[in-house]
Amino acid sequence: MSDQTDSIIPNGKVCYLQIPSDTIAASASFYRKVFGWNIRTRSDGSVAFDDVPYGVTGTWY
């Protein structure tokens, strides 16, 4: 019997993005409206997103 377990996230899947933006608020609003991303503010004040159906998270910089 193998000690390996199946990964929940398949190999090669994108799971974190850093998106450049001159206006983070406008970018966050756009992605929320177009893709339905959950927008949140982290404890350090940075704006982040979660694309729950596809398991992708990230931030703008």
C-alpha cells in the first residue's frame, strides 16, 4: 500500500495570483463584477480576492 495520498489540488494548477494595478479599488470592482470574485481586505490592509469555484486566491500590487 502506498503512503502517498491524492492531492486535492491537481499538479500544475494555478492557485495564487499577484495582479499589477495602478488603481486597486477599480481593479477589484471590475473582477468582482465580471468574474464574481470575493474581495476582502487582509489584516495588513492589502486588498485580496478569492475565486472559490476554481480555488484561486491572490492580491493586487
